[in-house]
Amino acid sequence: MTKSHRSHDDATVEMFRKDPSLAADYLNDVLATGDEVDLMMALRYLSTAFGGVQEIARRVDANPNTMYRTLSEQGNPSLRTLRAILSSMGLRLAVQPIAAGKT
């Protein structure tokens, strides 16, 4: 009997696809603890869960090559582009107060 399994990345992508609030929590953690490169890589990773970079580009009416560059480690999307990318994933930007004692 062959035991089927999937990679950690495949399982994580499926969890994000099924539970957008988990994807939001992941991005919030990256925003709280990471840097710009971490954020771009997280967005590219999440794009896999939401159809892939080409699908995200189609949803935001952008050139796929441009979207790949935007979501690369060197990417620097405008606020408008970031909002469009997140919206295509069913997510949005939000601001939260920092809990007392945390910085």
C-alpha cells in the first residue's frame, strides 16, 4: 500500500486557500516581524494559494511579468498595487494599535 503525502508548502497553500483569515494572520505576522523582502516573498507565496501570480495579475489587470517583478524580493509596489493584490486575494490592509507592552 502506497502512502500518499504532500509537501509542507502544498499543505500550507491549501490551508491558506481554505481559510483566508489564516492568510491574513500570516501576513500580519510578517508585517509585525519581517521586512520588505519578507513581505514580498509572503505575498508571492500567498499568490500560489489564490491562483498563482498570473491569476493575480489577471485579477488586478496587470501584466504577469510586471506582477512577477512586483512580488520579487526587489519588488516595491505602490500602495495602490498592494491594495489591489490583497483585494484579489480577498484581503485588505488594516491598522491596529500595538498592545501595551509590545513594540
